[in-house]
Amino acid sequence: MVNTKVNLCGIELDNPVIPASGTFGFGYEFAELYDINCLGTFSFKGTTLEPRFGNPTPRIAECPEGMLNAVGLQNPGVDAVISEELPKLAKCFHKPVMANVSGFSEYEYVTTCERIDAIDSVGWIEVNISCPNVHGGGMSFGTSAEAAGQITRAVRAVTKKPLIIKLSPNVTDIASIAKACEAEGADAVSLINTLMGMRIDLRRKKPIIANKTGGYSGPAIKPVAIRMVYQVYDAVKIPIVGMGGVSTAEDVLEMMLAGATAVEVGAANLVNPFASRDIIADLPRVMEKYGVQNLTDIIGGAH
Amino acid sequence: MTQGIYEILSNVKIARDVYEMVLSGDTSAITAPGQFLNIKIEGLYLRRPISICDWDGETITILYKVVGEGTEKMADMKAGGKLDILVGLGNGFDMTCSGDRPLLVGGGVGTPPMYGLCKRLVAMGKHPVVILGYASAEDVLYEEKFHEMGVEVRIATVDGTRGVKGFVTHAMDGLDYTYFYACGPIPMLRALSDASVTSGELSFEERMGCGFGACMGCSCKTKYGNKRICRDGPVLKKEEVIW
């Protein structure tokens, strides 16, 4: 029997598979399809202080081996998440959940994290400083080491829960940003968020997406993600949650060999609603195939 | 919603750029006309949402227009081929509101869901009247099949090559109806909504990521709050639509 358990910032996961924020809602749509308690955990829909409708539609475009999205952090706001979404989730998910928080100012990040910190069912807070689809916030905090460090320090002050900073790949040196987060007290970093991209409609001769640009995700970006996880593993001591195009159990092993302690699955959930469940079910077979007894043993194994 | 592998029984061209595909497989997840499928197509990442035209215990019929990469690939598919499909997506039309003489309006490839709806309303003993609108005579879909159900059918074409010249709203003159159901381009839905004298339901389209409510890619604002076209729609009540 192989052992798929990993430990992420002091909390044991049955397996390293974590549906990524924005691809899994607040879980209950998927709970209608399968028992989501098979997951390591999942990162819920990016939550902001105030309710947000997000960007105009179209928000989605097809891409080679992937998709562009510019949803723009649509969510009901932190108070409704706490009073409405999380009680619904509690009925179908009985493990610690990963909260995903975004904002447009330091005040918003801090206040949202403070409110989330009070929720017992939240195991980790993943702070998104890398959303490419909003203006005047999101990614602008994640593209300089200084700003990333500043947000990390500010939210660190209001929560004792494990703090994971979600990093943008749309930068020249992701390792220096990861280091800044580590120095300011982050317990882990997660990467990569989507790559900023654009597609143009040949009939209309205009960008397909109303926001013009969107974030590219899916298997196409996996090599970029593997490379960045590998680089960040060399730069920091804190654990890494790896993501970017992960769609199979083989991808999970590859991401862990690059340096990830746990692995998020994003776009795959949207084209196959059972993707995360299927990856988990297939993990033991793939581990045996590659001679892996304990998944923990291969973290960073490619270095 | 269910996910399954479906076999293509037939795939034939029935009008300009429009094909009828009959699929065989589990149909148990379909609960109402107006729901849709989401089809995985080899070589493309995102599934393609297509409305359900009709279904029975073992088969599903869809009509689709070739408008892009996905539907171009579908047009080349042959009987005997297999497709990975999510079935029974969206809310569909509420047939309990129809009254005795509901008006069904289909514009272009908005026609297919009207067929499945009409069939079921007739089976319930209702007396629907159908208006179908197209650009031209060569775009007309399923006219015979609607006639076979014994319902009144009015056709409108923009160029006047079949039926009334103009839009579906021009074919509404003197019509008595108890409720309306519509699917078609947004300008048609809006004109119909404005011209209608009863309550009704309208089916909307949007580019979708997942088709089952997870990605928030197809959200819209309504008078009753934000809704996802794929999950809370595609059918919205006339009273809630913000134009």
C-alpha cells in the first residue's frame, strides 16, 4: 500500500490534490456529483471584502490545450461567504478548507483575512496577489517583491492560520517575490496563477474577451508552472503548493518532483467535473508504476 | 447532470450550415425542454454547449449551426463515432406556466428547444402556436415536423423568401396566447419581450467555461440578482431580465 498523505503547514492531507480557487465554487456543485471528502482539501472561490459581479461577458475563450478567463473575482463578498456559502459547504465537506482571499487595497486584504480567521472550518488562508483580471488590485500586489512583502506582513499580523501567498507568473523573477513573502512570515507560497493572454475574434476583429486580456490556464501552461515551482523550491524553505495545467496523477508527481508539497487542480475541473476525484483515484497506480512508496519522499526530488 | 459516452447514430445537414445529430445513450438526467448538453470535442479544450432539441428514453437529438472551430469539427463527425458529453445542464422551460395556448418563438438555431417543448406541451393537451424566424427560406428548420404535431406554425424571414417578410414580431399580429417561450438572438428576445402582452420565458446564450456552474464564466445580472446562464439559466423569466 502506497502512502498518499502529505503535510501542508502542519495540517495533514489524505492526498495532495486540491481543486484550485475559481474552478470549484464553494464545493457544493461538485458535491452533487461525487463525495468531495475524497479531496486533500479545496481552495474556495476568491473572496473579497465587498460583493463583486466581476467583468462583463464574454469572460471565456478557447485556447490551445487550455482556456482564457477574465471572470474578475465575482463573489458575494466575505460576509455572505461566511453566513451563506460556508454553512452550505459544511453539510458536504468535513475537512479543513482553504480560504482564498483577494483585494484592492491592503485594508481590504487585512479586513477580509481578519473575518476569515474567525472561521473554524478554514484550515489555511491563500492570499491571491496575482489575479490578472482586475484593475487596481490583484496582480499589482504580486508583481513586485516589495508590494508582495507588504501584503504578506499586513495579513500575517491578523491571522495565526497557515498563510499561503498565491503568486503570479507574470513577473521577471518569481523567486525573489517568493523570498519576500517568506521573509514577511508566509507559511507557504502557491504558484502559478494564470498567465496573462489575449485572443482575437477573426469575424469581429476584436478581442474575444470583453476585458480584452484574460488568464491562460490548462495543460499548455504546465511546463511554465513546473519550471517556476522548481526555481522557487531552490529559493525558499517554506512549502510550495504547485499548480498550472495539472490534469493527471502523473502531473501531480511531476509537480511534486519539481518541489511542490501539495498540488492544485484548476481548469481540469471545468472540462471534466470529476477530474480531481479521478486524479486521486489514479494516484496509487501511478505511484506504484514509478516506484513511489511515500508521496512525501519525492517532494523536490528532481533537484 | 450526468457524464457519459454517447454514440452518434446520425449526423446530417438539414438546412444552410445547420446539422441534425442523433445521439444514443443515457438520457435520464434530462428533466425539461430547454436544457443543454456540453460536448467534448477531440482537439479542443473546452466543451461545446448545444441545446437539446428532443429526447426519448435512449436518444437525444440536437441541431447545431456551423459557426466556429467546434461546430466545424462536429459537422465532420460520422455515425458510429463516440462523444464524451455532460447531459441535462441548465434549468429548462417551466411547462406548468404555459396556459392553454402558449406562444413558442424560435429564431434561427433558437428553434431546436422549441421543438422539444412543443412536443411536450401538445402531449399535455395544450394548443401551442409556433412562430419561427430566419434570415431566409434556406435557413428554415423543422417546419414539417412542427406541422406533424398539428400546431399552428407561422414563419418569418428577413428577406421575405418564406412566410411573413420581417421579424418574428411581425408574425404576431392578431395572435391570442396565454404565455410565451422563446429562444433566439438577443435582439429578437428583446423585441419579443417588449411586444408580448403576457408573462413568458426566454432562453439565453453565453460563452461558457464549464457549463455546470463552477467557473462563473457566463454570469449575468438580473432583477433577482446575479445568475449563471449555465446553471440558473439558460431560461430566465421575462420579468427578471435586465436588457
